[in-house]
Amino acid sequence: MPTRELCIAAFVVAALACATCAQAQSPYGIGRSATPAEIAGWNIDIDRDGNNLPAGSGSVSRGHEVFDQQCASCHGAKGEGGVGDRLVGGQGTLATPKPVRTVGSYWPYAPTLFDYIRRAMPQNAPQSLSNDDVYAVSAYILNLNGLLPADATLDARTLSAIKMPNRSMFVGDPRPDVKNPACMTGC
Amino acid sequence: MLRQPRLQEALRQDGSDLVGLVSCAEWTGVSLKLVLQEAGLQPGAKWIVAEGADAAAMTRSIPIEKCLDDAMLVYSQNGERLRPQQGYPLRLLLPGFEGNMSVKWLRRLRVAAEPTYSREETSKYTDLMPDGSAREFTFYMEAKSIITRPSGGQRLSAPGFHEISGIAWSGHGKVKRVDVSVDDGKSWQEAQLQEPVLTRALTRFRLPWHWNGQTAVIQSRAIDETGYVQPTLAELLAVRGDNHYYHNNAIWPWRIAADGEVTNANA
């Protein structure tokens, strides 16, 4: 995948750089190329296929421990929700009048779980969990949703291989889809 | 947000943010297209993944067509440097797109062949339909309008002349026309638009009205330069159901009581 980085330094728009472009392409000659090491230091994006997932692994049982310590106070002891989102259950409810949107019922891609937990959770200390613990918590949440056995261990390969049950239900934007005839009189 | 509210439930609440979810300001910055030309885009560049420096390092994916059109990297708002809560020192601005994509505290742009499918763009900013399918990458905000005077919380002092006034906007361009009804949608009249009418910007409309002192329901509907007409809530619910939230652009009615009190007619 052709991927290019623009590292925009805070305060200085001009201090942008890209990894591979030739300076000759640059009409204003501003900035410099970011080094691969600089990009690696910034880029924690995981795509839907699991590309860029780090080394490491975590078990469901370890995830249970981490979840109890780091997550349960907001998301509930079993992921049933609290001040934080409900994470578990809801499969089969999306086409009903009271849909329950959770990781298990709604999320289309399992690697997104790793991406989001690592970058944003726990809310009071994002990016404080080790990669192993992020794998472990991801494993536990998937286990609570019936998507991973209790004795499983998750790593880059096994996380990327999980097919989420709602994956095929996402569609593109069909709008404009609602028509108002703009009646003026006798409506 | 603990759970996704249902649309009708939210609309019944007074003070609901569903009246608008909109803002309009004067922005100063650099065209993102210029920055990308400076960097040099490779063939196959289809999306740009923007990441904020907020605690959650929020990421959203933006189609390259928007990035090469009117997207901006902005550092000033209404003539002053961005305020901290508005994304200082630098944020994206994507006119007409849902506001969450105008990533604040911007620290990184990654050019890619595919979206990143982040948590926001898969589990939050998707629209669940009655059949259980969910629309993804629903970026544009369609035409909408609201009457701001008279509006909820206000009271008409006495029967007689009252100017009806409000704002209209469209993520797809300029507002072409705004119609106003003062008889619960039975008939509509074209309002006057205040110049200049700018693309993807709030447009003021006005209609002189003589209130006879009886109960009334007043409402407005916007029509944009693509010919799109703002729908009624019933029309919108009939197609999209009740389990979505962010792209509600339904007509908003206000009820005026005989004593002049103005309240939410959806309540």
C-alpha cells in the first residue's frame, strides 16, 4: 500500500515532511522528508486487516485481570456498560426497534478493537497499557462476546483472522434517499 | 454517550442538540491541496487519515477528493487564533462534512489507499437502518433549516406583526430557497434570503407574519442548489427508521400557544 506521512509539527505548519517524495516535486521547497524511524514513532494506526499490529500476545485470562483493574469501573464487570459504552451482547438486535450496538453485535473489524484500546483507553491514561495487555483485553472482550474461546491467546495473526458477525452489514451512502415533493398549497 | 438515543426520543427533548449540530465561522488557514502538492501525492493515494493530539488520538479517514477540493488546515477562527477547545494550534476544516471529521489539535496526516476503519468511523458515525444494515462513510450534511425567531423558550408578546426568521444551510453548496409554513404544513410561502448567500454557510431567511393570536405551528424547509428539499420528520423516518442520530435534517416545527408561548412541536 502506498503510504506517505506528513508530520505536522505543532505550531509550525511549514515544518511538514514526507517520507519518500523528492524535493524537486515541492513547489515551495518547504520541509524535509520524515525518516522511517520518525514515522514509526508516530504511526500506531491499525487497519481493518490488522496491518501494523505489533508483536506480542495476550490471553483471555490475562485480559480478564486487566479488564477488572482498568476497564470494569466504567464498562461494567462483564462489559455490560456503565458510564462507558456497553461492550458485550446485542447480537440479533440490530434490526429490532431497540438495537444494542456493542463490539460483538456491531463492530465490523476485530483489529479496530486493538487500535482503539491502545490509542484511547483507559480514558484516564490512554496509551499506558503494554501491547501484550492490549491483546489480552481485546481477547477478553471478544471472549465475552462469544467470539473467542476462554483458553485462547491473541496475537497479530489470530486477531486479524477473526471475522466479526456484523461485518457484511455495512453499506455505502445512498443519499439523497428521502424525497420531499415541496408541496406549496393544499398539502 | 452511554447509548445511542433513538431519533424521535431525542427530538422530543427541549434543548436537544438535534435542532442543529451546526456551526459557521470565518476560518483562516492553508488549503490542504497546497500542502499535499508540496508533499507530492503518489498514484493510489485515495484517503487521508487525520489524527488529533487529543487524549484519545482520534482518527478519521477523509476521501482524497475532499482533500484536494475545499479542505483546509486552519489556525484562526473569526479573526483570532484558534482557541484551545477549537483545536489550537491547527485543525482540519472540511466544509459540509460532519463536524467530527474536522479533526482538532491535528498532529498527523497519513496518505493511504484505504480508510483506517477507526472506531469512530465504524461504530459511532455510522447510521443504523431498520433492516439492520448500517451506512458507513456518510460524510455530507444535507440541507436543513430552523426558525430561530420565534423559537422554543420565547413568547410572543401580543397578536400582530412578528417577523419569522431563521437560518438554513447545506453541506452540498448554496441554499437556493427557503419555504415557511405558518399553518402546520398545509401551505408554504417562499421566504426572503439575506445576501450574500455563501456556499456551505449559514443563510438567514425572513418572512413577515401577522399572528392572529390563535395556536399555530410554524416551520421552515430549505432547498439547496442541487434541488434537494429538506424532508419532514415523517418522510425521514419512513426511509431511515428511528435508530440513527447524526444525520437528522428533518424539518423542525415550533408550536405557538394562544398565550404566545413557543415550544417544541415534536415534544
